[in-house]
Amino acid sequence: MSDESRARTAIERCRKLASFSQDHGSTRRTFLSPPMRECHREIAAWLKPLGAKVRIDAAGNLRGFYPAAEAIAPRLLIGSHLDTVPNAGAFDGVLGVVLGVALLEALDGKRLPFGIEVIGFSEEEGQRFGTPFIGSRALVGRLDDELLSRKDENGVCVRQAIQDFGLDPREIPEAALKGDTLGFVEFHIEQGPILDGLERPLGVVEAIAGQSRLEFIFIGSVNHAGTTPMNQRRDAIAAAAEWITAVEREAQRVEGLVATIGSITAKPGAPNVIAGETRLTLDVRHGVDDSRDRAVETLMRLAETIAARRGLSVRHTTLLTQPSVAMDRPLARQIEQAIRRTGCEPHVMVSGAGHDAMILAEKVPASMIFLRTPRGISHDPAESVRVEDVAKAIAAGSHLLALLASSPAIQRRTHLA
Ligand code: GLV
Ligand code: MN
Ligand code: MN
């Protein structure tokens, strides 16, 4: 089978997975929601005929292990996440899992000096509990009590969600990486316009920008919209609105800073009632961690100043502080070499989006291969990929497996094992 027909199959599979959704007519699949089970079933049905052993670990990650030629050998991890944002596209995350399956299929039964574990992480987007990377944190032993106790909007905590899915949270330590791991490779759409602008199909990620996520609550006073004079109001929506525009101005002022208030809810939420409370999420990113930390401080101070001037109070909770992470250099160089073997020149780049690779990098050599994202559109149903780029990614992945199999490091390791 040609890489092009494998690419067409991969795209069809991504679209099939997109149909497993909590919402009718659009894709939304949050941590261990019912459609995640259908997703697992579908991917397991692709993996099992290839001789892979499939299990769902206690953090809800799908793990398909394709054994090495020898019983004792290191393993290479290939994967990405299976959860989505609301009204999602079909490729963010799932493409990295589907391409893992395609690479096993391309091996056509051949065994390598290392095993390959295809992983579909249960959670990366941070939609249900506000905190991302629940799946990959289990692999590095960081799915702690604090995170397990975090609640979703219905008051269900992560621990309970795991039990409701039929898994046992006491087994989470068994999800952690064990044994000799060669590395983690994540294929992912770029989700930005750089490769498209350069007309290059593939990129190699050398670093992933850090990110902070917080929740802010402005608290004012509920009162009547018709009878309360404008100068006697403590309007939580008006205060939030002033802060939102201040956040945008600050991000425009500081080079390299991006800051997003992606969601806002107000209470009580009626046309003739002045809002007494607004809740907002803040997502702040910068390639330099100190600059991000400074920006978060500034945005907090701005919220306090605006609230105080208007007679309101404001509180915040930090949901995530994730430093920027360098990808593994030797692995990234091997990926570059593999991409060159497909006849393309790889573009070496920094990822502005967060990825499971930044968590896995705490424990194992990790790197990423980006696929061009037409018009840079992502986190939207218009997200797409080109068949020829997916075919190049499969070809590059196959070259990478061959390069790793013949590398002196793997020869040494299997010899020692
Ligand atoms: C993942 O999509 C992120 O928010 O970077
Ligand atoms: Mn995403
Ligand atoms: Mn993603």
C-alpha cells in the first residue's frame, strides 16, 4: 500500500473519530466522557489485528503495545491526545494517534529492535477540569491528589470520573512509564500559519512555549437594572469588560506575549439584573518563562486596580503553570534527517500550543513532528490537513523508525538487555 493511500485512510479515520461526540452535529469529547469509549473501541479494532496488545490505563489513556523482535527491548512511544475542545476540528490530537497506527501498519508485521507503544492520551485540552495534561501527567507520575480532587462544573472530581468510566484510580501508579523508554514522538498539526506560509509540509519542534491558566472571579452587587443609578452600581460584567480590554492591550504591548480570555460566565445572567459575579478564564503564553510570569503578575494587578476603583473585589485561582520545555536535541536531529529522506526540507520551530510532549519530556527524550495546517486554522471544524502532507508524515515516520533501529544507541541498548 502506498503512503498516499495510508494517508487517505488516516484522514478518514480522524473524521470517523470526530463523529464520536458529546454534542450532536459537532465534535466535543472531554475527559472520559461516554464517546471516549467508542473512540477506544475503534482504535483498538485497528491495533489488535497488527499484533498490538491494547489496554486502557487507570488515567483513561489508550495504550497499544507492538512488541519488539526480542522479548527484552526498549520501547518507543508514539501518540497524542484523544480529547477535544468544543466544536473541534477532526485532527488536533487524534491525528498523532492515527499516525501511530499507520506506522505500525506500514511495518507490515516486521519487528524492530524496540517495541512501539501507541498512546491515545485521555486529556490534554483542559476543558472539563480547567487543567490540561491529565493523561500524560499519569505517565510521568504527576497525577496527584490535588488534580484528582479537582471538580468539573457538575461537581464531579477527576477521581470520580475515572471510577464512573469503570477504571480504578488506585491503579494510577501503574500507568507511569516503566522500563527502558527510547523516547516519545508526537505527530501533530501545527495549528498555526507558519508552515503554510513557508509552503513546507513538515516541521520539527525544538521547544514548546510555557503557559499559565487562571480563573478570575469579579464580585460586585446584584441590583435592579432599571432603578439603580449608574454611579451607584458595582457591576461585575462592566468590571470584567474593562479588564478584558486591558488584558488585550497589555498582550499587544509586550513582544511575544499572547493572552486570551476564552470564557466568561455571569450571574445571575438576566437582562434586567446587574451582574453580581463574573468568572473568566485567562490563558497566558510566552516563549520566555520570566516574561510570562511577569505578564501574569501585571494582569493580576490590573484586575485588582479595576475592581477596587469600581468598588468590587476580585479573586483568582491558578489552574496551571507550565514552564516552556526544550525538545530532545538528538531525537529532533534524527527527525530532521528522516524528513529530509522524504525529499522535504524540515522547518525547525517553536510550538505556541501546548502538547503532551512537554509533559513526557520530563522523563524521556521527546520531540514533535508538525504537519502544515492549511490557513493555520485549528480548534474549529474548518481545521484540515492535506493528503500529501499526511503521506510525507507517514514516510518520515517510517524513515525515523529505520534510523532509530540502526542507530548505535539502540544496538548498544539491545546488546546490554
Ligand atoms: C492546546 O490545544 C493548547 O491549548 O495549547
Ligand atoms: Mn487543542
Ligand atoms: Mn492538540
